[in-house]
Amino acid sequence: MCAVLFLDINFYSMDTVQVKIIIGSTRENRFADSAGAWIADELSKQEGVHTEVLDLRDYPMPFFDSPVSASRKSEPFAHEAVARFTQKIAEADAYVLVTPEYNRSTSGVLKNALDWVYQEWNEKPVTFVSYGAVGGARAVEQLRLMAIELQMAPIREAIHFAASDYFPVAMGGAPKEELFAKYAQSAESAITQLLRWTRGLKKMRE
Ligand code: FNR
């Protein structure tokens, strides 16, 4: 009986995937943290998924100043926040990047975070939560290109809060719960696809 129980626990932990949600805005009054908490909650409803929100406010990495690119880095790292962030990225099997759109791109703080890490992103899938005038699509398209260079697998499905739904919340204080409820189906599609890629690529890496 004990042996059976032990095997079950082992099987479950082998099967659990780690998804890290990265909050791509650090500004005061940001929306990114609300969107990040929501998608983490949606992911947590899935069996065998462990989520963690990585708030870039907690990882105050300097503007990239390393003499070599992150693909050629070696320990010990010069910056404590970079070391902690790299460790978190290494733990993950998949990522959700929560991105604002600033001047038709992602935020500088998120781009900088991507630049600091390399091998730890490789061969893992990523999806996106974005918002803005055109649903943050221009930021996400640029992130997809960056993800390719980082040897990640950017999946097709993502969550884009349309301007007509998002701006009343951001600017007018409309309840965000209604916004999130409206995008539950979009979240489900993105999560389903992300987890298929996550489990497939995890097997491949092993
Ligand atoms: C913006 N915003 C914005 N929106 C958009 O759809 N396209 C854009 O190019 C820009 N550019 C832009 C630049 C800068 C510097 C700021 C601060 C804002 C508006 C932006 O989408 C909105 O403020 C979001 O709420 C920003 O996300 P966070 O920081 O609240 O998560």
C-alpha cells in the first residue's frame, strides 16, 4: 500500500509542469500585475500545473552591461538580481509574458530581462497577455521575434485585451473582473495550447 502511494506521488511530481508568469511593467498604476494575477489563477485551475508570478519589480536588473552576451555567461554572476532571475527562468517549463505596449513595442524592462538570460529560455514554449490600442499586438509580434532568437517556441494562441474592453478599465476605472470574465475563453485556448507544447517540449528536453 505504502509502495503504491509512493509511486503515485512520484508520478504526479514528474508530470507537474512549472509555468512562470512574468510581469512586464514596473510602473506605478500598472495594469500588468492585475493581468498577471488573473492568468496565474486561470493556469492554476489546470491539473499538474505549478505557477509562479515573477514581478520584475522584485528583480531590479541593471541595463544589460555584461562584456559577453547571455549565451556566453558564466557564474558567478555580477548582479544578484540577475542570478536570482536566471535561477527562476531555469526552473520553468513554460512562460507567460504579460506585456504592455509602449511606443509600438514591449516595455524596456521586459526586453532587458529577456536579454539577461539565454540557455535557460531555450526549447520552452511561451505565450503572451497584452493590452493596448490594438490589443498590444505590436508588442507581442516583436516579442515573438525575440523569442525565436532565444530558442523559445512562441505559440499561436495569446490573449489580447482589445482597446474597447481594456481602456475603460485602465482609464475609467471600470471593473476588471468583467474584462477578465469576457476573456476566459481566450485564456482557455491559450492555456490548452501552451500546456500541449509544454509537455511535448519537456519530454524532448529530457
Ligand atoms: C503607452 N501606451 C501605448 N498603448 C498602445 O497601444 N500603443 C503604444 O504605442 C503605446 N505607447 C505607450 C508608451 C508609453 C511610454 C506608455 C507609458 C504608454 C498606453 C499603454 O498601453 C497603457 O498605458 C498600458 O496601461 C500600459 O501598461 P501597464 O504599464 O499599465 O501595464
